Amino acid sequence: MKHIPAIFFIITAIATLGSCGKPDYENKEFYKQEAYIISSASTSATEREISDLPAHTFVDTLKYINAQYDSDTIIDNKTFTAQVKFKIGIGGSLPAAQDVRLVVGFDQEALDDYNILKNTVKEIPPASAFTTNVPYNEKEKGFVIDIKKGSSSTSLIFDIPIEREKMDIYENFAFPLKILRADNVPLSRQYTGFMIAGLLVTKDKTVNWSGFPIPKIPAGKYFSVQLASNAAENSPDGRTRKYKYITPMSITDDPKLNDKYIIWGTSAWSFEVFGFHGAGWMYNVLSLVDKDFGVYRVEPVLSGNSNFPAPTFAYSTVQQPSDDNFYDPRLKTLTIHYKNVIGQDYTDVLTFESADFTLDVVRSGGPAPQSWAQVKSKGFNYWLPQ
């Protein structure tokens, strides 16, 4: 019997320790709440400004109407609404314990500094050029942002109508914002300001054949804007390789291969210099995918494709297909959009020069092809010039 008090003490101690061994992490503030502002288009928390934000591209339609390739151009004059979005919130490990009121205003001083450093003339657009989801408060000289109890953030969104005849003005639009005041929460020491300076508005074009027969892309040698501009890498022996070559995958009537081509040379690298690179060959497949609009797909040959002897050159990236490529038969130009090649997008314009497939051979060997016969000997199964 005299052992009962000792046993009772041990059981009580274990129960007490058990209850202490499960810490209560709920409703604890481990990080201090501070008011902050960021942009939804920013790529990192430390980024405090974005220059030249893509806003809109007007796409005109080139419509061919006869065998001489005369065309009508349908101008894209539709008004588009671009959005500039900011996120205003409170940091910390807990949502707001009560309603939090913040006032966000324009920061002219930050914009003045930006213009001096960048040698630009950006300016805050007039109120007539945009609308917002939160009205401007004249008394507070800013936008009054309410973060409700139990939440952590909200948005301030600028809607800007984009009109074609005013394209040039958007480049100088700037939205420099800062948190002016905050109730019930301190301001962040670092993240109380953010600026978006410059909205990029561009023009592009597409083709609508409307049933008119799409011409075959001529096989041969094409001058490449990208290769010519990358002379440092495409001139191993003092001669710049500035041509890409296009071959049809078949010269017979083959339903599986009609309107399919190979582009020899990819992105900013010449096939004549880097053709058999250790990370893949310098080529891509080009195929017609829309007969109404004359749109072609450019896509890489992926590893494991048994129809080709090697994948497309893929150094530190995964190249993506693109479906917005087109051929202009009057100018004999092919516009190509390469997606995610070494982390970048490239636009190349190829202009047909001749049906001469002669390679400008790099005698030092290495990855440079010595002839089309060599390409054939490496296992390429489709049509190649002799």
C-alpha cells in the first residue's frame, strides 16, 4: 500500500509532461504583421519596379484574294483593356485580427528618381486614362484599401483601355505606388512602394487564305536575321554563317508528309557550324496546321522519336512548339517564333534566297556537317539534296 502515492505521482507527472509535449502553435504570431505592396507581375519579393510591361498586341489579318497574291489587310482596331494589378496586404503568420485600413497613393518622388536614373520621361497617366476597382479618395489623396478581419490581402487594379491610334502614349504610362498610411498595423520597412513604368503595345499580323490554295514553301537557302545578328558564334573561321536551309520531308505526294518541312539551323545557331551538337541536332520540324490562316507549327524533335536520328538541340532547356508561324509568298519570307530556347523566346525572319543547298563547310570538323551525304549517313530518313 505504501507504494500507491509514488505510483500516483509518476502517473500525474507523465500526464503533465504529455500535455506539455504538444505545443499549441495555433493562433501564435511568429512573424510580425507589416503592411506591404507588390505587383502581381513581379517575379520576386525584393523586386520593387517593373519596366516595360507587355500590355497588348494588335493583330492585323492579311487576306490573299487571287493567284497573284494580291491581298486585303484587315486592320485590328478593337479596343482592349489592359490591367495593372497590385497586391496590398499584411505580412506575418496570422490574418488580420481586426479590419485594417490602408491608404495607397502615387509616389511622384520615386518616379522623378526613376526618370533621372533611366533617362526616361515616364509620367502618371491622367485619371481619365484608367479606372480602378477602388475609387480614388480626394480627401485622403489616395486609394483607401480595406483588409477585412480574417483576411491578409486585397487587390488594387488599374483598367487601361488600349486604343490603336494612341499606341505611343502607353509607353510613358507609369504607376508608382506607395503605402501612405496604415491603421492598426505598422508599415513594412522595405516593401511599402512598387512601380510599373511603361506599357508595351505592339502590332503583329496573321494570314487568312479563305480557301485560296496556300503556296508550297520553296526549298532552299534562306537568309536568317537571327543568324546574321549572332555573328560572334556563327563565324568560327571569320565567315559568318547566316543561312538556314528548308527541305520538304518528301518530294512525292505523300499524305503523311505533305506540307511538312525541316528547318536546318535553329534559333540563333547555324546548322553549318553547330549541326551535330552533342545536345542534339540544329533542326526543327515545320508543318502546316491551319489551311484557312496559313499557320505553321515549329516544333523540336524530342528525345526518343524513332523517326529521327537525334533530338533537336536542347541545351539547358525544354524547347516548346509554336503555332504562330507564317509564310508570305509575295516577300518569300517565313516568320518563325521559337519558344523557350535556353530560357528565351526568339523571333526569326527567313527570306528565300536561292534553291542552292551548298553548305559553307567548316573545315575544322567538330559538330559542323561536311555534306548532306553525311547527314544522310547519320540516319536521317527523309528527302535531302544531293
